[in-house]
Amino acid sequence: MMLGGSTVLLFLGLPVAFSFLVINLAGAVLFLGGEAGLAQIVRNSVLSVASFSLTPIPLFVLMGEVLFHTGLAVKVIDGVERLIRQVPGRLAVVAVVAGTVFSAISGSTIATTAMLGSLMLPVMLSRGYHPTMATGPLMAIGAVDMLIPPSALTVLLGSLSGISISKLLIGGVIPGLMLSAAFIVYIIVRVKMNPSLAPATVFTEYKGWEKLRPFLQYVLPLVSIFVVVVASMSAGWATPTESAAIGALFTMILALAYRALTLGNLLKALRGTAAISGMILFIIVGATTFSQILSFSGASNGLVEIISGLGLPPGAVIAAMLLLLVFLGLFVEQVSMMMITLPIYMPLVQKYGVDPVWFGVMFLICMQLGLLLPPHGLLLMTMKSVSPPEIRMSHIFRAVVPYLAMSLILLAIVFFAPAIAVWLPKVLV
């Protein structure tokens, strides 16, 4: 009833945090003893967000907001574009490479997609790119932002599930880079088969220093933010929270060094960070209390016992859990997916002795899929909001299909080859 009630409220359009607040109030009265239960909810709510492990969320969001509002993201695109030679679908390839770089210095999938859509889409359309070839890569690489650290949603998943946040952040690097490489190969092959999708256009070929200057001046220093964050975690010099603080400080110092950080830009970045972080923390309050009520009522243990009593092998149970996540991605957004499933999923993961980092990375891939799944994928809506009127929703839906297929293939590969997800965290952390 609690799971179903929260899902119905989400479908009715009530914000995520309020949907779970309503269910939590009802659950507290029914299972935690009326007024005493409500008092317990208040105490649990305070404890759930007064956690040091959640501090990376606003810091990672701040990194992306500063880069977005200072215009340094545009410099990244220029630096990448000058290095890429003439290949089929060149602008789409530039978008994927630039998006991958931006994923390594931004903690927000929406910011990455909105930025690439605003800057790259008009140029691609003006040069005759088909709407599906213009929008597809921008949305697909925006979703990869979830896998490559820093990622606010990865920190949230680690916090809610009890999986090591540093291992989870690093575990997404190789799958994320594999997806980016697959997107580039697909674009080149697809345009080679049908050149009308992305007509070749004359572009300015820079030589020598002029070709390398933006890359050395902007891209390398900004990518060093990613190196600093990951290196400080993997070397044990800093916790994930401290690494996020170092990354945020380093981002601000670089923006100041480029004379791009004005008081106005900083205020915009801080307002954006406060809005996004406040929303996430409010949701955490609902998620944590929801899990506690489910556990106290016996529902979590009961479901775990029923599922384990079926005698299914661990692989079949994990596969069914992942398929349910993909299905949920059709209807609800990523935080809701975590809130609905983690109270049931994590006890099963522990019971079957499954590597939590491996499971966590696959969970991230499923959430990344959910960002792109019609009809409610968050990045589909983001792309439509920054697209010119001639881009219809049908174009956007068709554009993501091949990238969804590649993401599903990656999910299957990680499922059958866990080393892809767990090797790097074992080496570095």
C-alpha cells in the first residue's frame, strides 16, 4: 500500500518530496504509534539530512553551476572542436567529446544537456543536420554525466544505499567512457551510411599553436578538476566530501584566473546550487523516513523472505531487479526510482552476497537509461525546452532510440563482466 500510494501520488503530479511526506505521515500513524510515530518522524528527518556524507551534493552541483554561468563551458567546446578533424557527423562527434569533458567537471546532467543544446543545436541545424542526428547525441552524452564523476545523483545513491560513495563514483568512469566511445563510433558509421543526416560543411582548419591553444588554455586546466577530485579520493588524501570541496574551490580559482567569475555570475551559481540542493535534501528526508517505516512495519523483511524463498539464483534476482528499474524509468524520475526500490533492493543485495559496487554501477546505468526513456525522460524534456519550434517531440523520441539500445548493451556487458565496474575502484580506492 505504501509503495502503491507513493506511485499514485507521483502519477497525479505531486512533487516527489511531498508524495513521500504524505505516505510517511500515514505510515507513522499506522505503524509507529500515532503521535509518538509523528514525533519519531521529525527526529528521523533531522538526522537524515544532518549527515556529513551528503555534503558533496551541493559542492558537485556548485562546480557545474559556476562553469555554466561563467561561460567556461563554451571555451571547452571551442578547444575540443579545433582538435577534431573532418569526420562524418563532425559536429555531433564534437558534441559527444565536449559533453564527455564537461561530464568530468560538472555534477548535473540537466546542466550539461541544456548547455550543449543551447550552444550546439542551432549550429548543427543551420548546417543541415537532420533533427534526430542533431538532438540525439546531445541528450545521450548528457545522460553519461551521471556515470562520470563528479555526479550529485551518484552521491545520493551511495548515501541512500550504504554503498561506498568513493568506490561508486570511480566505478562509473569506465562504463561512462565506453558509452561515449560507442556513441562516436555509431555517429560516424551512421552518417557514412546516410550522409544526408549530417552534410559535410567547410570548417576553419587551424594549424600549430592556434589549433592547440584553446585546448591547452582551457580544456586541460578544467579537466584537471576531475583529476584532482578522483586523485584525492583514490590516494586516500581526502574523503569524498573533502574531495568535492577541493574540486569546488579549484573550479572557483580557475574561474577567477580566467577573469570569468563576477559577483553576478557567482550569485547566479549559488542560487542555482541552493535550489537544486534544497530539492535533493528535501527528497532525502522523505526517502530515509520511508525506508525506516517499511523496515519497522516488517514489509522489507517480508518481501526479502518471499523473494529469497522462491529459490531463484542470485543472477536471476539481480536481472529482474534491473528490468524493473528500466520499466520504472518509463514513468518516474531518478530520485523516485531510488526511493521506491532501494528499501527492498539493498537487503536482497546483502542477503545474496552481491558486490554492492557492481550493483550500484548497474543501478546508475538504469537511471541513466531512465533519463532518456520516452515519454517522461528528464533530458527529453530538457532538450525540448532549449530547441527551436521546428524540433518536434517525435524527433526527440526517435533520436534517442539508438542511444538507448547502446546503453542497454552496456548494461548487459557490465552484468556479465562485473570487472568493468569494480576493477578501477579496487585499484584506486
